[in-house]
Amino acid sequence: MIIDCHTHLLPRRVKTDRTECVRKDKAFGALFSSAKAKVASPEEILTYLDNSRVDKAIVFGFPWEDYETAAQNNDEIWDFYEKYPDRIIPFATFSVLDPGLAHKECTRTLSGGFAGVGELAMYRNGWATADFEALRPCLDLAEHFRVPVMIHVNEPVGHDYPGKIFVDLKALFKTVSDFQEIDFILAHFGGGFFIYSLMPEIGPKMKRVYIDTAAAPFLYDSRIFSVAVQSLGEDKVLLGTDFPLLGFSRYELMLDQANIQGYLRAKILGGNVQTILNRKR
Ligand SMILES: [Zn+2]
């Protein structure tokens, strides 16, 4: 079974015309003002899955700063899941800028049956210590419902691109170590954060930390797969494409180049994320 753990679906009205959201939501504007930044419809996601022989996808929206837009996005993801329950795994996302509204939306979606939270991101100003603190009530909920939480993390070095933000890695580590019953999926190879699992005082507290491969073809040499598996563990790397940014074939190519085949490839392509999703209450 192949599961893509990182795909985005935005509200249909945004796909039709993104101008208003580009103007109103600074973070969205930074990522999507270029017409080259693709927005997929539910139909396009299904076609992508079929054409790539991907069985299922975790689908989530965008962390809109406007509450109504975030709720609408989550509702459209839920509708998509209800139409295709065998293909779509719904995650809920929202902005953490207003902790009260974040908690309201997290409660609404998780009690409604969403399979996880994420991709949480602070695209406007980055992840500061206070943002991770503000997230704690939502993490209590995720722990209660035994659902995974995906956080956007990117590498602190290298070339700049829209959506590349500052991440307070110390605060991130405090968060994962304070919530050791939560499966955290750190997107984009966790910005390299996984390497610290080799430190004896850090590793034991990262037992439930996973990373996804989203955007790797734009960021890394294919050796990143083996390095991540060796340092964090063979159960910890999850296929995520960031569709519609990229499709599955680019990742297959990287896995081929890294000579990752058989049992380990099957775990990365779906087995590992299945284990996490099976824990849901
Ligand atoms: Zn991301």
C-alpha cells in the first residue's frame, strides 16, 4: 500500500480566484501570489493518485489566518474524505496566531473525526518559542484523540524560497519532549532536525518523532533518505510529496538513486504511516 502523507487541498473558491486571499492573508500571499504556485482540486488529487498508483493520501489545507476560511477549508477536506473514504485521510489545519481560535477549530475537527492535525505552519513570522507554547492546548487534544500532528519545519541554511521560515529548534524539541505520547511528523525531513536524535540526551525523547520527505527533490541529494533512516530509524521516514507542488515519480527516482528497495521502501512508502494512523482513538 502506498500512502502519500503530504498533499494540499485549498477551498474551491480559492482555486477559482485566489486574488482576495493573496491580498488578505500575508502568509498565503507570500506562497501563492505567483500563478506558478499550483492549487489542486479534489478531482486533480484523485487523478494524481490514480496515475501514480498511490492508494491513499493524507490531505490538508492551509493555516489560514482568517478563522472562517480555515474552517471552510477543513470542511471541504471532510467532504472529500466522505466521498472517497478509502482514498482520503483528512487532517485539520489552522493558524496558531490566535490560540483561542486554534483550540476551537482543533476541538471541532478532532471531535468530528479528523485523523490528524497539520500541516501546522507559521509562514508569516516563523515558529517562535511563544508559538509552540500557544500550541499546547491543541497538543493536549491531539494526545487525547491519539492522532498525529504534522508541523512544517524547514532547514535553517541554504537557498531561500517562499515558505521558508525561521524555526526555533530548541522550542520545537521542548514541545516534542513534553508530549512524548504524540506522533509528530516533521515535514520536509524536519529541516535536518532528525540528526540530533544521535545525541544521547535527545534521541530517547524523539521516539515518536517522524519525518516526511516533502519537497526533498528541491532540497536534498538522494543520500538524505539513507542518512535519515540510519539516524532516526527505519520506522520513521514517511513518503510525502507536497502535491500539487510535486508528484510521486520524483520521489521514486530519489529512492531508486538511493537504492532503497524491498522491505525498507515499502515502509517508507506507506507501512510507517499506517502504523501511526492505526493508533487513533
Ligand atoms: Zn510544509
